[in-house]
Amino acid sequence: MSLPTPSQPSRRAMLRAAVVLAAALPLAACASEDPLAAQAREGNNKNYIAGDGAVETYAAEARGEAVKVTGTLYNGTPVDSADWAGQVTVLNFWYAACAPCRVEAPHMKELAEAFAGQGVQFIGVNVRDEQATAEAFERSFGIPYPSMPDKDGSVLLALTKYVPPQAVPTTLVLDKQGRVAARVLGAVDKGTLKALIGDRVAEAA
């Protein structure tokens, strides 16, 4: 029986190396994934309280009055909901360490870009973070729209009828009159939110 030369690995050694490589690949893939986003996909609600993605829509005749929200964006620009008339507004409540917020962030980015120029504005409402943390999150995910801080809970208080304080993320879609037309508790499904926004765009002012 001939033995393999030092320059020619045995078949057994080659198979062993292949098995080691195959085992390492999934580990490498997992290491590159956002750990908080992975946690949210597991659905165990560890370290946060969030909704289950439930969607609620409100018929035009049941929407009540326009919301009243004021604040200041992280960049210093004042915010007043009285200026939102005539456009659809998407309010997304979030914070950086919120696992489902990280899951939905790419969807929010894509939808904000898809509806640009169609009379739709996106505004984030950060319920917990300091400015540096919030802006680092926005850079990481390429969020194209601004956010305002709400550590004092003033925006949550103004919208307490629609946004449970412990259910973050929550996303509200306001119609062209500034009234809440739809609500998503938990991470948004991209297709669902796209339809909710599209319906509001199609409505008469």
C-alpha cells in the first residue's frame, strides 16, 4: 500500500479540513448579524416589551381630531403637527437598544425613500436615547428622515390614546388632516406599512 507524500494530503485529512470549514461558516455568518435583531426574530421579548405587529386601522369618520404634537428634532428644528396638514405623516417610536426597532429599521428606510416626493414625511420619536446614541443608530442603518427626542414623554403623553408607553416600536400613519388613520404595535411588516401609507396618499385631503 502506497503512503501519501508530504506534499500530497491524504483523503482523510482533506475530508477533515472540509468538515471543520463547513462548521465554521455558520458561526462566521452569525457573528456578523446584529445580535439584538437576531434576538427579536427569536420572539422571546427578552429585555424589552413590544407589540406583536398587530395592525389597527381607523375609518375616516372614526378618526376624531388631528393630533397635537410639538417638539424639537435632534438637529434643532422645531416640530409642530399643525404644519403637517396636506401630507401623510408616519411617526415611528423607537430607541437604539430596542431589538425589533433594529429589525424594522431597514424597512423604514426603504419606505421613506420609496415615498419621497409623494407628499409623505417620516419622523422618528426616540423615547430613551441621548442624541449621540440616536444619531449613531441612524447612521448605522442609513435612516434618511429626522427624529426628535422624547425622554420626557411629552409626545407619548400627547398620543397616549394610540401609543402604549411599553409598546416600542409603535408606528402611526396620519392622514392628510393629521388624524391617526392606522397603527402598528411592534415591528412593521414592510408590505403592510407600504399599503397603509399608499391608501392614505390616495385619499382626498
